[in-house]
Amino acid sequence: MEKRKSDRRSLKVFVDHILGDQERCLCISEDMSAGGMQLSGLPGKGWGRPRHVWLQFQLPNEQESSVRALGELRYERAAPDGTRVRGYRFKYMSPRERCVYNDFLRGQTLQAAE
């Protein structure tokens, strides 16, 4: 049974997966939705097994500064290519960043419908 409240949009962007000042790694988004995102990455320094991480990324074609969201880890699984896939639910995003992010997703939805 599908529990998602919003549609996913397939989108590949680099995401900085931040555990702390010295613990971070670069991941790639697989898809995004209003409620969260799915990332793929290689376990190593900055991967860890956290419950919450900061996710920072730049949206394509956006002139704004990067978007930063607090993500709650919902699942993790192995991918066939040896990477790990994690699903995060957004727990917090500043109101300004939330507007930029949601406007971007709405634009993606309109492009897909055309």
C-alpha cells in the first residue's frame, strides 16, 4: 500500500549529506517530492547510521542559494551497483526555502504534463 502523500519527481542533483562539521558526504538524488527525497551514495566517511541529517542541494535552473532541509531517515537498502539507497522525509525546511522548493516541484509537474 502506497503511503506517500505527494508524487515523486525523478531528478538527479548532488546532495551534501551532513552529519556534522567534519562528517559529510556527497550523494545523488534519485527522486524528490514535497515530503522528502531518495538518495544514493557510497557508505564511507559522513554516511553513518543517523536518524536525522542535514541535506543541502542546489535546484537546477534556480538562482537562489542552496536549499537546506533536515531529513529523517525512513529506510535504507542496497542497490544492484553496490551503492546504498536511502529515503528521507523532510522534518524541517525554512519557510523561504520551502517556497522555493515547492515552486520548483510545481514547475516540474507542469513540464511533465505538457
